[in-house]
Amino acid sequence: MNTAYGKGVNPLWVRVAAADSLPAAKAAADFVCAGKHDEETLQRAICLCEDTGRNLLLYSGVYMIDAFREWDDGGPCAALRLPPRRHFAISGQDWFQAGAGMTPSPKNGVTWYVRCGAWETTGEGVPSVLRGSWTPKGVQNGSGLRFENISVFICDAQHPARCIDLRRTDGAEVRNVRLRGMGERCMVGDSFPYEKFGPLPAPCPDAIGITMTSGSNLPVSRFDNIHATGFGQAFQAGGEHVVCCDCLASFNLYGWTFGNYAYTSGFNHPIVLVNCGDEQSVHLPLFADCGDDGGAIRGMQSVTMIGFNFERIPGKVIGGRLGNLMRETHPGTWRGHIEYTYQPAWHATNSVGDPVWEPDGSGCGFETRNLVHRLAGPAAERLSYAPHFGQQFFDTDLGRLLVCTDPAKRLWVDALGRPADNGAPSTKPCGEKRR
């Protein structure tokens, strides 16, 4: 291991190289990892950053994480812990551009790889590969974080673990990140469609790609260009001032869950997803408890999905069978706008007839729109749709504007409440489960 002070101090960065980094990177580094228990060297570098007010720069290579540990702040076990600074940056030299047959290497960016032996050190609960210092509330007093150009692989997703745990951070910015829950397979060349070594095993529900902030935070909570594959929950989304751009979940149990972890304080600002997606997950997104852990602020939380894509093909998801459609733990409590496309097969046109909400009242607080549904046309086209609650359509055969009031029965009524087709209007109120 080299020290920063004998080599000429960079005033901005503490620099770290992996055991397999290129020679020039090792020569420039303040710390060089040994290729075993690299979390210890990385944590020493983080502590030096804290002492000298600098940020952490990682040269391309594979950093081996071999243990989680207990910390003295009362938080969960973690391999790495952020300093309790107002803002801290961890930046990789380059990031892993996953492609067919590619494996992490010094030529393919920065990868943190949690190896199988680490599971023997997890203790109770769900350990974190990286987390903030455990403050009483991670609300404007936790670690700020910019995390970029780094991939985090766990050897397998059959054990509970969080790759990136932001519950005690504030003002989080995460971008250019690859998260893999089948790291052992990926390290030896498995890649999309992840069939080289047989079917993917079912992940543990608490194998998590990223957990977002834990309630109110400053107006910076950005997640850009993140791809999470092979987890029980790829994105545990929540917090305030949240914007996700170009974030994709693939081959998970749940690609996206909202409100599915405890908040330390209430939040009520919108969560916005732009050009994000959920491909080959067993279940469509889950909207869980809507509000803070103490119940002071409950319901009416807003989620907006702009240009979201679903790709869900029977036989390709883990286990080979499709699971739940989108659902709310408490139907009718969430609000928002969801616009999407749904691809039901390889190389197929987008579907107009596949529903995306469970028929239990879930989603009735959303304006949901399948982007390939036209707003007007003949009755036959309308009747081919899987409509959403409140969806409008101008029927050119009938010459009337219609509204869907019961998606499960595909019931459309006009402005006077008269059914447009055979059948009677539903008597069940929005949010009440239909049997």
C-alpha cells in the first residue's frame, strides 16, 4: 500500500488502484489494493478523504469485497461506510459497459465485486455494500453523495444485501452504474439473456440493487443511467425531489418498488421517472405503504412515469411464469401519471390488449395511458384495448366520447353514464376490491 503524502498530494482526489489495474494507474495511485479484502483499503482511502477534505477516485479494475463488518453507529453491517460529510464524491475512471460475453476488467471500467465468502460475515438483517454513516434521521444531516462510473456486483442474489444504501444520505446523485445480482456468473462471461449456465435462480426478496433516500432531503436526488439486473428488488424508490432518467431493471423479481422500506420522516414531493424501464421481471411494480413510517403523512404520494417501457415475456422471466401486475398494497392510496409501452414477445409490436394493473382497485388514483392506444377510432379498436380506469376514447362509430369506469369488465360509458356496450355499470367504488 502506498500513502498519499509520499507521492505528492492531489488536492482534489485520493486515488486508488485495484490489484489488476494497469501499471500506470498503480504508479499514480495513493493506495493499491491487494485483490483480497479490498474493502479495507477502500475504507482507509475513504477515511483519508474525510481527514483531508478530498474525494475518492478509483482507477479501472476489479475491487474484491470479501467481508461486511459491524460499525459503531448502530446501522446495518456494511463493507464500506461513507463519512458524515455534507457532500462526498466517489468517482470511477470509467464504467462497465456490459455487453455480450464481456467481463469486468481494467479495460471495462471500475467494478466492486462482493465474493461468496462475504456472506459468512453478514450478521443479522440486510447488509449494505455501501451505506452512509447512520444518523438518527438521514434528513439533511446525513452524508451527501455523488456516486458515478462504478459497477457493483454481488456474487449471487440468494442472500439479503443492498448494493447501494442511501437511507442515511442526503442530496444523492448516482449515475453511470451497473448493478448485478448474479455477479459470479457475470465474472465468467454470462450476459444477456443470462442462459449460459442454465436458468437464473430465484433471488431473495431482500437482495436489493439500490435503496433511495429515507424521507425529506435537499432538492437533489438524481439517478441517471443505472441498470440493475438479477435482484429481488432492483430499485427501491422513495424519498423527495426524486428524478430517475434512463434507469432500467431487468431479470428481477420486482424491477421497481415504491415506498417499500421505512422512512424516517414524511415525504410528499413527486417521484419522476423519465425513459426508464422494467424488462423480464417476474412482477410489475409494487406501490407499497404510501407515506412515512410514523403515519404522520399517509397517502396521496405521486409517481410520474414518462415514456416507461415494460418488456415481459412468459418463459423468459426467472422461474418461467409471470407474476403480479402492478398493484398497490392499499389500493387507491397512490396518485400520479403513468404512460408506457408493453412488449409481450421478442421482436414484437407493442401490445394494446395486455393489462398492467391488478383488478383489485389498484391504480384507480393514476392517470394511466398505454402510449399505443389511440385517443379516437372505431368501436372495434377500442374493444381490443386493455383500458384503464378513467381512460377516454372518442368512438367514431357511436359519435360519442366514452370513459372507462371498470377496466376489469372493459366497461365504457358516455357522459350520461350509459354503457356503450352490453353490460351494466359497475357498482363497486374506486379502490374497493372486485371479486
